Amino acid sequence: MERLYFDAAHLLAGGLVLVSFVQLYQDRLYALLNVYAVHALVLALSVAWQAFVQDAPHLYVTAAIALVFKAIVIPVALHRLIQRLGIHREIETVIGVGPTMLAGIGLVALSMAVILPVTAEADPLAREDLAFALSVLLLGLLMMVTRRNAVSQVVGFMSLENGLVLAATGAKGMPLVVEISVAFSVLIAFVVIGIFLFRIRERFDTVDVQALDSFRGERQ
Amino acid sequence: MTLPPFDAVAAVLLIPLAAAVLLAFLPSYRLTARLNVVATLATLLAALSLLGGERPAPGPYLLVDDLNIVFVVLGTFVGFTTSVFSATYIAHELETGRFTPGYLRFYHAMYQGLMAAMNLALLANNIGLMWVAVELATLTTVVMVGLYRTHEALEAAWKYFILGSVGIALALFGTILVYMAALPHVGEGLDGMVWTVLIDRVGEFDPALLNVAFVFLLLGYGTKVGLAPLHAWLPDAHAEGPTPISAVLSGLLLNVALYAVLRFKLLLAANPDAIAPGPLMITMGLSSLVFASFMLYRRRDIKRLFAYSSIEHMGIITFAFGMGGPLANFAGLLHMVMHSLTKSGIFFAVGHIAQVKGTQQLDGIRGLTQSHPALGWSLVVGVVAIAGLPPMGIFMSEFLVVSSTFAREPLLALPLVLGLLVAFGALLMRLNGLAFGEPTGRMAPAEASYAPMLAHFGLVLVAGVYLPAPLVEWFQHVARMLG
């Protein structure tokens, strides 16, 4: 039975890393949002499995938040936003798909190399979870730096937070206050970002961050 | 009927929170600006009452000790003086139409929200709660930085938001790793996040895991301290938001993030097998100092100039705490207090100057001592202080940092002194252009509030000449505590 617990958790956490990779090469905004929804869904499953394995009912709440809020509400809202702004065209990636994927593989290797040796004491379930979580976090970061579009940067940030939730639930018995706060911070972050996106649109008719970058703030 | 006993800790947290809710709904400008001042004053008084009196025993969420009281009192004091400055500043912004009454409600509510989040971060005994509070403080300032809704303000807020969130995400990962390290020894649940429990038991924790955790925490919270190479958000956020926000960013928020780093440094120092946190902090501090001091030369915007100077000084402070030992810690603590007071005082002057002149460009501001003697000379005093000239307090704290470094690591003193001298040259060169020579630009008389500036510079001057013995004793005690 132990074996099954471990394998299923492993499968789900590994699935999250896989979906992160799929996100990396999406070049259309709608497709990216759909993949993000899958990402959140896998997260919800993974958290629910942890809740079952650890016999920690409060984690089901976290799973429910991931399912309802991250997998449904946010993607739908962003869909609407994109429609409203009329920017459902291609994403410009700064560097190509190939190098990005290679960099992603490098980051996953890095997180394994960092986490596995230092967590020899921890129980194997938490240990693998943590390594996968760091991979998801770093892949989210990678996505944020390789994308120029404000919406896809936000998606990158949200998948990064998914990695954090995975890490928090993997750590056995971590107080609930932190989990809820993570979910809550996503909400606030989303509101803030929503305001930003609208303001950016209102003023400049674009959500392309590259257009913002041309302003260095120190022009004469 | 007896009143419930006065609880200073609750007051420090709840007054700003209640004020934030109230200010979000009140429409009138005059009333809200005053209420903002009253609320920050009440918070300051509550913080001062923490100094005397019984300290509550550390609970699972909150803690009052000698270390965080310094930060709380300093923070609420700067918060109070800034709210006085802000009242005059905002009145002018309303007249010129850069602010609308709707923004103003938002602005005041966020200001109080920042105060509440800051105090919560400082008083938290729970590393998870501390993280939540720092994140809240970040979000409130992001919104305020973007308040003008100009192109530059939006870019600044976006950059701040993205870099700040990445930093805060790394910090949370570090926090989770600390909990993982505590798990086998402290047990599951709340205890694994309570700082006072952790510090008692940290000697048993797995050192390797703590090391990795500290790297994440230093990078994460270091982003918020503005340490190079993670400082990119800081100059933009200072330059494009309303000036009171620049003052609280430099005077409060950077300190709060530094406080978080210090707490974790203490944890690491208490574990004999973990890496020494000092060298990492020394490296980041020195690189910030040297980098920022060279960058000072190329600034064309007055608020950016002083933002880079903030990076420089946070570098010095981080360096001093990284050196460790009673003397360097004392110097770091003193320097932090002096820098907060001086820098926010400078931003008060700069805010009024930029309003009078209608520009933030250094080229557009000349001969201030002739056209606006009071503002001009205040700026001169402020820059003399921040550049580290005697008799101001920063001279003394910088002198202590340098001399303690010479005594222990003479080689490290070389880049330190180099950075200080380079920054000194840049600031005096800029000051010469700003304050002296033929006045240019608009000559309209300034409507400024001088009291906050005078209070800050006065304190810095007094500290440079004479430090009261109880204060010295107290700082020495905290310095020993910091190891």
C-alpha cells in the first residue's frame, strides 16, 4: 500500500512538471490558458492525493481552491480579458522553443541536484515532492523571462505559485495558514494584475511588455 | 466597569487596519489627510508604549523582543512624519490635478494598509505569517507606485510587481525548506514555523537543508532589500510613484525585508554545522555598495539619484550585519536608523522641490539655495548627512563600520572605502549643481511642511554629536543578540 501511495504522488507531481514543459512551448494565448487550466487541475489532484495519504482533511480545502479558482475561474476570466483586448494572436517568444526546452531540462536537473542530496533525512514522499516543486517553480520563472506578453508572464507567475503550493502540501502538517494565504495571494495578485492590464490597455492599446520596455524612464 | 487592559501589540496592528478601512470610505480630502496623520501618530504612541511596560510572552504568532522593537519604533516614526509631509504634498497634487479624490481614498487606505502589514511582519513570531505580511506590504506599495498611471509609473509598478513576486516566491520556498528541516525534530504543525521554537532547537536540524533554505531566503528577501543584482525594481519604483511612497519605501520597507533576513541569519548562526551566513551577506552588500556608488554618476533624475543612494546604504548595512560581532552589528543597526531618517527626510525635501520646479530632471533644478532658501538648505543638510560628512549621524555609523572592518578584515575594507568615496564624490557633485549657482526654472514660492524634515535631520544631527547612554546600551544589547 505504501508503494502505491508513493507511486501515485510521484506520478502526479511528475505530471505537473510535464505540464509545465507543455506550457513552455505554447505559442498562442488561448492554448496557453488551456494548458494552465490543466496545470491547475493536476495540482488539485496532487494536493487531494496528499490530503488522502497524509490523512489531513484541511488539505482538501487547498485542493478545492486549486480546482475551482485556479483551474476554472482564472482561466475563464483571462479568456474573457484576452477576447476583450483582442490580443488572441501569437505570442512572441524571446528565444526559440528548442533552447527554451533545453534550458527547462537543465533547470529540472538542477533542482534534482540541489534538493535530493540535502533532504536525506526527510521522508521519501516529501523529498520527491519538493524536488518536483522546485522544478515547477523554476520552469515558471523561465517562462516569465522568455515571454514578452503581459498575460503570459502572469500565467508563468501563476504556474510558479502552483509549484509553491505543491511544496507546501508536500511538507507534512505545514500549518494551514500558509496554504490559504498562498491561494489568497494569487487572488490578490490577480486583482492587481487585472487592474494593471486594464490600465495598460487603456493608455497604450497594447499589453506587450516590450512596448513598455522601450521607456527607460530616464529619457531627457 | 473596568476597561480591558491596554494591549500595545494589538494597538500597533489594529489601529492602522481600522484606519485603512475607514479611510477607504471617507470622501473629504481635508478630513482624510488629517485622519491619516492622527492614525499614524496613534500607532507611533502605541509603539513607544511597547518600549516600557511588560512585554507579552511570545505566542505562536506574535513576538516582542529587543530586536524588533527598534524596527517597529523606527518604522512607525517614519510613518508618522511621512503622513505629515504627505498631507501637504497631496494637497498640491490635488490642485495640479495629478490626483483625483477617488485615487486619494485609495492612496490613504493603502498607506495605512502598508503600516499594518509592516508592523505585522516585524512583530510576527511565525515565519509563515511574516512571509504573508511582507507579501501584503509589497502589494500595497505596488499599487501606490502605479498610482499616477503615466507610462513610466505603470512600467515601474509592473517591474516592481514581477521582480517583487519572484523574490517573494523564492522566500516562500525558503520558508517551506526551513519547515522541512524542522519537521523531524520539532514535529508536525504550528511549532515548526514558530521562530522562538526554531531558534531553541535549530542546533539539531539538518545543516544542508538549512543552507539551501538560507540561499533562497537571502535571494528572496534580498530582492526586497534592493541588493544588487536584484535591485532593478528599486530606482523605478522610487522615481515614478508619489514622493511620500519613495520616503516610506526607503525608510520602512527595505528595513522590513532586511529584518526578515536578519531573523533567518540568527537561525543559521545558531546551527554549528550550517554555513556561515556572513560571507554571503558581505558579498551581496559590498557588490550593492560598489555598483550603486558608480551608478550614482549617471543619474539624470533626482529621485533616481537618491534611490541608488538607498541601494548603496542598504549594501553598507547588509555588509555590516554580514561582518557580525558586537561592533559591526552595532554600527549596522545605527546606520540603518540613520539612513532611514536621513533618506526619508531627503525625499520630503525632494518631493517639495520637484513640485515647485515642476520637474524631476537634475538639469532643470539649479541654484535652490537662492531661489528657495529653506528647501535648498534642507537639501544641503540632507545630502551632507547622507554623503557621510561629520557632524551628522551617518558619519559616525560609517566610521564604525569602516573601523571595525579594518580591525578584522583589512582587505574587505578596501572595496568598502572605495564605494563610500565614489558615492561621496557623486553626491557632492550633484549637490553642487542642485543647490548652488544661478537658479533656473520656476521661482514660485514653495508651500512646504518643514517640520518633518527638521525633525529627521535634527535627530540625525543629535545622534552624530551625542548618543544617549541608554540608547547605546540598548543597541549594544541588540548587537550582542545578533551574534
